[in-house]
Amino acid sequence: MNGSVFINDNLTVKIDCSHRKSISINHSDTYLLRSSLREILGNFVLQRGSSIKSDRLTFDFCYG
């Protein structure tokens, strides 16, 4: 986005549905990954962060 936006400005927004769907899938995968880790390793798995993009995700956790 370039320029400025002010209160009461009219805007047109376009959502990239394909990009949004990819991010949504990876977002859900973080929940599945955390659940799987807890099922295998126990409740000592704590999520410390994640980065969710359309083409990849990272999942930071600690154990113990």
C-alpha cells in the first residue's frame, strides 16, 4: 500500500482467496502439530511461537 489513509476515506479492498486459503491451512497445521507433539511427548510441550506464511510455517516449542 502506498499513500495515506484518513478517517472517513472510502477504500476498495480485494482479498486474494488463494493466498488466504494457503495461510489458513498452515494456521490449522500449527494446531495439529502442537496436538500431535503433546499426544506423543506429553503436556510438557509448550508452543513458544510460530510463523505462518502461504508456502511454509515454522513452529517453535520447548519440551520439559
